[in-house]
Amino acid sequence: MLADAEFADLVPAFLRNCEQNVIAITDALDRDDFAAVEVFGHQMKGAGGSYGLDAITDIGEALERAAGEADAAAARNCVEQLSNYLGRVEIVSGSGSCTRR
């Protein structure tokens, strides 16, 4: 996957932030804080495409919807999908490109 050139230098930090969000979303789900989970989903939905990471947009949309319905199982599934996705994305040095492993 190729990141939008305008944001290419920001992709590594964005992905690190997403990794931290996995922990924060899981913590919010453990507290049944669906409002916080919904915000995370909404932010992911908006940001993923800007970085050329449409899968994060899709996961964010599903997470936002699951949180809005207070569906903990679906939300946890989204978190698992995000975590798996982040584990497969690789930044190609210096080019702003992302590849999937």
C-alpha cells in the first residue's frame, strides 16, 4: 500500500498511535465505556484513508458502529482485526510506502 505523499512522513507515528489505541480501546471495553470506543472508531474512520490505509478506515467504521450499539463482542473483534492488521503493515524505508506481510 502506498501512503498519500502529503502524509508519508507521518505514517510511522500514525501506526504507532494505532498500536497504542489497541490498548486504550481494550481498556475502554473492559470498563464498558462505549462512548470512548465510539470516539476511537470515529477517529480511525476519518484518519485511515488520509494515510492510504483504507483497512483502518473500514475497521474504524465497524468499531464505531459496534460501540454505538454497545456490542462488546463486535467491538473486540474489531480490535483484534486492527491488531492483526497492524502486525502485517510494514513501512518501506524512506518512501512512505506501506506493505502488508
